[in-house]
Amino acid sequence: MRIASIEKQEDATDRMEIEIARFLEQVSDDHLSDDTKNKIRLMMREIGELESIGDVG
């Protein structure tokens, strides 16, 4: 039962990563300053790292 709950939470973090990445990709299509583009790249890296923390070994 506990494993199913953990797997469900992992699936949720996977979906969140995908949705956030899609949003950031859409935003990055706009005309942005170099500073803002760099911030978006940093956020993309951070969501990948956060998702990997949520992964079950």
C-alpha cells in the first residue's frame, strides 16, 4: 500500500515537471532580455533537479 502511494506521488512530480517545463518553453518563445532567458534556463535546470529528488530509487 505504501509503495503505491509513493509511486502515485512520483507520477505527480513527473507530471508537474512536464507542465512547468512546457510553460517555461512557451514563455521563452517571447521576446525576452538575455537576463530573463538565463533565469528561465536556470529554472528549467532546477525543476529537473527537483523532480530527480522526488524519484524513487
